[in-house]
Amino acid sequence: MNDKKIELLQTYLSLYIDHTAVLADMDKETSQYVVLDVRNAPAQVKQDQIKGAVAMPAKDLAAHLDDLDKSKTYVVYDWTAGTTLGKAALLTLLSAGFDAYELASALEGWKGMHLPIETI
Amino acid sequence: MNDKKIELLQTYLSLYIDHTAVLADMDKETSQYVVLDVRNAPAQVKQDQIKGAVAMPAKDLAAHLDDLDKSKTYVVYDWTAGTTLGKAALLTLLSAGFDAYELASALEGWKGMHLPIETI
Amino acid sequence: MNDKKIELLQTYLSLYIDHTAVLADMDKETSQYVVLDVRNAPAQVKQDQIKGAVAMPAKDLAAHLDDLDKSKTYVVYDWTAGTTLGKAALLTLLSAGFDAYELASALEGWKGMHLPIETI
């Protein structure tokens, strides 16, 4: 049973990227990461987002894959950790051959740690 | 590794149903979905629930499977996404041969989107 | 597909331990469980913790495995359910041969149920 647990944890955790990696990349002249805000809510509900994020609602993602750049690494986030929207966006991106991760702890965690956000 | 990620995401996401599917079904004369509130807390703590939901605490579910209808599709929800209670209820239902899903984003998401609730 | 769902749910749920098991163990003269608070935040941000928990930030865990006791069962928790920190700590512990679980519903759920905490 422990082997199954370990394999599940390894695969599950490999879906995620930590805020520290995203933050470090923000300071570089040429960013490797493109942060996608995949929340489906309208802008007035969202109010703010991770600094530099690109709004790409999960429901519109499949129709906009041609606008994305295969040389970049995409980082998707939803309101909170544990929801399915980020995972759905991630599945779309990985299935289309993109390098992509979900942001661990999501927007809630990012704001809880007082990391850079911007109003929208 | 990407194959493993994609397979995990596909299976994980197949456990969930979106609020839009549940909402659309609520408006039909004959509902296909039965929404089960599987929170274990007493009613005074719960205060409100998704409109039309049936209270079926996860701890009591296994003893009440005979009261359920195999022709229906069951949708379970807990307080928030990412907890284990909904998954435990879902495992009980699927193992007993029921068609069942967990509500993506849970009660927290449902209320955050101002979808129909009722006091209990 | 149902077989895959059931297998995923079984493995996923086997990673978790319920608050009732942890609470019952707290009342025993000799506790089997050691609760590890794996939050990485500094103490002033954490403010309080589960009563009797040992602070062991996830980032420091791998370097402190020799301080742990293989005869005990470790229970890790993060701020909320659905984050990856608890799972990362759990993977470290299971891979090193420890008996370990993540606390279902995390600190948020524990406090929401008004279970014993202590200031730090």
C-alpha cells in the first residue's frame, strides 16, 4: 500500500509549482514562466490578481491554445487550492504538449503570504 | 511523467461535477441529480445548505444506501473543496454501484458564486 | 472508469487520518501519534497550533528525520486542506519508512470544529 501512496503523492506533487520558483522568475529580465489566472468569474468579482498574470478563464483556454508559446512554462491558478478549475486547465495544457504547472496554494495562499498582486 | 500526470488529472477530474450541470438540472421538471449534503456537523452549525439538498452525513451514508435510488445521479458536497469527507462519501457510493460525483468547489464555492441556498 | 475512480479514491483517502482518531489518542497516557505542524511560516504568523503539536516546517523536515521515532505514527498538517505542503511532508516521511498521515481538513477544519489548540 505504501508504494501506491508514494506513487500517488509523487505524481500529484509533480503537478504543482511553488510560489518561491514563480517569485524568483519574476525578478529575471526574461521570464520563463507565464502565470495564467484561470478563474472564470468576471473582472469585477476578481478585483485583483497575481502581479503580471494573464487572464485566461479556464472555460476559454482550449480555444486560445494557439496564442500560447511552447517555449514558455505556464503556471495556472484558481481562487483556492483544492478546486478543480486549475487541474482542468492544467490537463488542457499538458494534453496539448505545453510545459505547465498549477500554483501550489493558489491565489488565497499567495495573498495570505502578502506576495505581489495588482488590481484589475 | 506527463502520461502519468495526464492520467491522474483525468481520473481525478472525472470524480467531479460542475455547478453549471447541477444548476441546469434543478430547473427541469424531473431532476436527474440528487444533491447530498454529507457534512457531519449538527444542523445548527450548518445553518444553510444548497437549495433542495438532502442531509446525509457521511458518517451515516453506508447505513442508508438502501434508501437511495439507483436510477438517480448523486452529487455530494462538503464545506470546502479539498477535504476528504466528500471523497469518502463518493467512494461509498461508487463502490455500491451508484452513479455519483462530488460537487466541484463544494459549498464554499457555491455560496461564493451566490447560487441558490436555503436555511435549515 | 469506475475501477480507476475507486482505486484513486482508496489510495487518496489512505493518506489521511481523521480528527476523531487524533483526539482519542490525545487522551491516552501514552500517545501513539505525534502531530507535526509543517507550516513554513514564522511563529508570529502562525499564532496558534493544534494542542501538543511539534513545529516541524516542511522545508526543514528532510534534515530532521533522524530526530523522529520509527515506533510513532506521524500526523502532519498545514493551514488548509488541499494545499501541497502536507502532501510533500507526507511523501518525505513515507519514503523514509515512517508511518504517517495527513490530518484531514487541516488546521482550518480543526479550528472550525473548535478542537483543542494552544498559542505559540
